[in-house]
Amino acid sequence: MKKQTILFILCLLLTGNVLAAECEELPGTRIIDRSITLCSDTYDSLEGIKITEDNVELNCGTGIIRGNYHKGIGITIADRKNITITRCNVMTYNVGVFISNSSKVHLYDNALLKNDVGVRMYNAHENIIEKHNDKSLIKPISALTSKFNIVMLGNKNIDREFCEVNACNNYKDMNPCENNDFYCSSRCTPETDNDCKKEKITAAATAKTKNKTEEIAEKPEPLEITETKETIEETQTKKEEKNNIRFIAYPIFYLLGLLIFQFIRYVKEFDREDI
């Protein structure tokens, strides 16, 4: 019995060591570009953390991301898709989490403490915030041009204009395929949402312009143009040489003429003396 107990304790210790070895310290750059599990610690970061790649999961392991009181942003998610943030304690920032131009962001089981604003959204769509405890000083959610999001805080309900175009406090199946709202969901097609058609046209035009630019950049200069430039340079050089020769020749001719004139004058005076 004692042997079994000792073996069980050793297994627990080994398992704990293995799990502990899987966690990592927050990168010094404060940039998250891959999925990572942080060790449970307090990380002071005045400028917060930035998620710079899609399809990334940040698990803080109950660690604390702490900022300078009421300044900066704790976690920034900008121009991203498929991001998961879980088990993070974000505190003492102006904004705890900022989601901008992003979709399919999942905030799960986090705590936002003593921030002015818990989560701020701008042009954010189809994101989910759940089991999320908020103790912000001003308001838990701030949103602008953001739709089809689901917000279920663990310690309070939301009752404001935000809930008119988003789901609050409960799950709600929303249809994101709305025309002329400048958002094309992956669930929509050009037939169900004309914004997808616009996005497709814009993407095609951008790709075409990019390819054309690359072709122009890689295309060598025509030989005729190069030869013409060389010919022009040679002509200009010859003209400059002629001008230099003229500049030098004029004084020489002037001196020769003056010497000849003096010589003729001297001969005439010499002839007069002989007479």
C-alpha cells in the first residue's frame, strides 16, 4: 500500500513538472506571433501585448498582464482572424483588450481588473466574449461600427445600444449577411451579401495592380532608350569639348594677330629709316 502511494505521488510530481515545462515566459518583445502558454506570473508591460499573426491562441495560465495605471492597451488584436485569448488577468490599463478590424476572436475565461474600459471594439465582427469577469472603472464594453458579436460577461449583464446589433448576455444566432455594411463574413457569398462582391472585386483589382507593378519593376529598360541616352551624352560631351577649344583658341589667335601687326609696323618703320 505504501509503495502504491509513493508511486502515485511521484507520478503527480512528474506530471506537474512536465506541465510546468510546457509554459513559457512572456517574450521580451511583447509580441505574440504563435500559440503560447505563459507561466503563471506577473508581467509588467507598459505597452501591453500585441497579437501579430492569425490563428493564434494565447493562454496566460492565470498570469497577470499589468500596465501603467490608466495608460495604454493591455492586449491589442488588430487586422487578425481566429484568435483565442484565455486565462489572462489584464489590469491597470486604459483599455484592457482592443479588437480592431478583426473577426473570429474568442475571449474566454479572462479577468479585466481596474482598467478604464474592459474591451474596446472597432470594426469588429463575429467575435465571442464569454465567461469573462470585468471590473472596469468606466465601462466593460466600448464599440464602434462593430456587429454580430456575442458578449456574455460572467459577473454582470450588458444593457446598452451595443446590444441592438450584437448579442448580449446570451447566445444568439445572427445572420451576418447584410448588404452595404462593409463587412463580408466567411459565411456569406456574393449572392447573399453584396459586400462580398465588392470585397472580391477590390481584392482582384489589388492583385492585378500588384502583379502589374511587379512586372514593371522587373522589366528591363529598352535597349533603344539606353542607346539614345548614351548618344545624347556623347553629343553633349562633344559640344563641351568644342566650346573649350574655342575658349582656348580665341586668345591664341588674338595674340598671333597682335604679333603680326606689331611685326608689320616694325618693318615699315625700319624701311623709313633706310630711306
